[in-house]
Amino acid sequence: MDATLIQGDLKEEVLNLKEQPGSNILVLGSGELVRTLMKHDLVERVFRHDLSVYTGKWKAFVYR
């Protein structure tokens, strides 16, 4: 897996990445970035994974 640091205009940089051959663009753990990409109509598919945390009192809180 390669990583690309985006500097400058996010929309322009992501559009340039999408034109390159290769795999999909994957974002891990940045809801703010994903919301920004969606705002600019740059997201084609979303897979969401929720992380549940055990608090020790038999109550699970789900972070989304």
C-alpha cells in the first residue's frame, strides 16, 4: 500500500489521484476528511466499521 500526502487544494489533488491507474483510495480513521470528500462529491463507495468499547459495567458504547 502506498501513501500520498496531500498538500494544497484537496479536491484537485484527489481528482489527480483518481485519474492514476491502480487501486481504490482508502481513508482510515478520519471522519472529517471523509465528510469533506463527500461534500465535494469525491466518494463513490463507503464501508463503515464501528468500534465498540467495553466499559467494565456491561454497557457498550459505540463510537461512530
